Amino acid sequence: MGLTPRPGDDVVSYNPGSQESFMTTRLDFLVNWSRANSLWPMPFGTACCAIEFMASAASKFDLARFGMERMSFSPRQADVLICAGRVPFKLAPVIRRIYQQMMQPKWVISMGACASTGGMFDNYAVVQGIDTIIPVDVYVPGCPPRPEGLMYGIMMLQKKIKNERAADTSLRDEMEPDPKSQLYIPPTAIDELSEPFGNAVHQTRSGL
Amino acid sequence: MTAPFTPVLAGSAASGDAPASPRNVPHRGGPENPSAAALRAQFAGAIQRVDVVWNETTVYVQVSRVHDIIAWLATDAEQQYNYLSDVTAVEYRDGEQPLQVVWHLRSLPFRRFLRIKVELAPGAALEVPSVWDVYKAADWLERECFDMFGITFSGHPDLRRILMWEQYREGYPLRKDFPLRGRFSRSEQLRQALAANPEARYSMEELSIVDAFDELPADMRARVKSGERTGE
């Protein structure tokens, strides 16, 4: 192809043989590439993970490299909900409402041990993992995770987005919770997810 | 050449006045807060006993007189306990031990700290008088104590839950008979939590709706008048 001398400003030319300004690609690739590289996060910071999240967004770790410099404090202009910190039961309907207010396409990152599993707060007040309230795409472990950890999670999410198919509309279907219980997943699954593991002390409950 | 640095020693750091530290403060039996003697003189029958632990004086008083005692401590010119720093309760794992309600009082002019305790015997009603009319700070402190321990503060203007949501039905979390994970299963807890309307979390008073009573539409006026709290 080679370089051609640049014509003068007053010359309008169209030379189909010169393909410098064209490229061919799959539409999926183009859409996913643009989506993955301009994820606007909705920060839902409730605890110390939010401090690490702020560090990730600040100049040293610079989330702007991933197209995420624009924190979206309105869920309607957000693409990815980053839940950083423990979520008490009192906040459960709030995060559910925020997730439902976000526009498709939307993704969720659960940052840290508490958001993912309840962490050390295996008690009466804390939700045992936000995946019992909203669907989660990427879990970032750590207590709290370092900014590098969060960025690795973000890159995993970008990889996931880049593998999506635009033709598969089921990805964009809004999940409707069960109208009676307002739960996405069956109660038995929630109870099983919330069971303590490791060396947590087993307690007796009064049932219900 | 610079002059040698000489620190200014004042207060408890001055020579001859050893700073209060666990080394030179007796665990029990240190000097009593002068207010304890004044209380004994003023409310002879109502003072049950006085403990001094780590130089902090605890006065155990009768439930029926605790409001008078705290009001007197707050207003008396020789005491001036003008700062209520905490209201809380203590329950021991030993079921024989009484449940204690604790008031932490501080006198800023006299630099004194006094702890008032009331003992509620097992089986007795969990009810103590509110000191809200003495200290406005008691408002939220007593609500928290009510929320966590289920202690009723009679005379409190707005005694309802403050940390847990108002529809919380599992009991009082800091009581010893409360299981750490709550009484209901996780799915039931989540179902109840999600059933709440996040925008109905605040009472009419907190949203300043009551302040605008005269300008409210008729249906809202009726709702406020009927004592509706959570907007549900």
C-alpha cells in the first residue's frame, strides 16, 4: 500500500484503492471493545474496601487507564456496580433498588470478602454475600483487596464482556425477582450459601 | 548555637505529679470522686454502693430515684455534670446477675467523670426513667439502648428502634439470649429485609413533614395525625 503524499487542503479526493481509513471487523468485537473500555462504575462503598477502591481510582493506580475514570453516582448512567464493603440487611433493599435502576448492559463486581460472602461478619445484621440479593459477575477476594486485585477483577470483567455475543439477547434480559419473596434464588439456596464454613462455630437457631 | 530544648511540664506531667497510668493507679480502692460523697449526703437512702475501679467511680443507685439523682447532678452548682457521654446497658452471661443500665456523666467545669448504674434484677421489668428532659443527648442514646437491649425508657418522647429497622421482629440483638446469627433463617431474614421499602425508612418527623403540617394536602395531614410513622 505504501504512503502517498498528502494532498493539499483544498483537494477533495476519493481513492478506493487506498484503504488507510478503513478496517473490517466483527460487529461484536467492535461493540464489546468499546463497552469493555468505557465501563462507568457506580461505586457502592460501605466500608474499608471503599478506601482501596478510592486508591484504585486515584492517580497512583489510575482506573482511567481502563476507561473508568468517570464515577457514576447516578445508577442510570452506570455500567458496572462495584459493591465495596459489607452490606447490612438494612441496605439490602437499597442495593437491590440501585441495581434495578441501572440500565442494561450492566455488570456487578463484588469487591472484598464481606461483599462476596459476609466475611467475618457472620452475624444477625450482615447479608451473607450480595449474590443473595443481586447477580454478581466478578468476585474480588481480599480483606480488603489491594487496588491491583480490584484491577485484576476489572480486567476479568473486561475479558468477559469481550466474549459476549450481541446476538444473544438473553444476556440483557432483566432478571425479575420472585414477586412473593422478592428473592432471585430459592430460599434453600440462600440458606446453603449463608452456611458458615471453615472453622466458624456452628450455632443453633430457633428455626422459621 | 541553639538553646537546649526544655519541655514545659504542666498538669499531670509536672514533676512530683505522676501521670495516671495503670502502674500507679490502684485497680480498686483509689480515691473516690467527691460527687459520690455529695450524693450520699443528698440522697441517703437511694445510694446502694460505690465502687472505685481504676480511679473511676461507679455509683449504684435505686431505679426509682435515678432520674432525680441525674437531674440533681446536672443542675447542682457544686456538681455541674453538664455532659452525658453515654447511656448503655450491661448483661452478664450469668443469669443470676442483674442487668445493669449505665449512665456516663462528665462534669466539664470540674473535670470529673462519674458512672451511675442501676441494677435490674432478673425477672424485673426492664424499665428505667428517661433522662431526656435533663440531657437532650439522651434521645438517640436511649433509643439505641432500647433497640439493642429492649429496655424501656419511660418518658422518652420517641422511643423506637434506631440501628435496626423499625419492622425488625427478631428481638434485641445484644441480649445474651439472642443467637449471634439472629433467630430467623438467612433466607427469611433476607426476605423480610427486601420486603421493606427503602424510601419508607424515615419517619415523618425525620423528613420534616410534620413541620410543614399546615401546608400539607389533606390526605397527608390525616396520615400524620393518625400517628403514621414509616410511611407504609
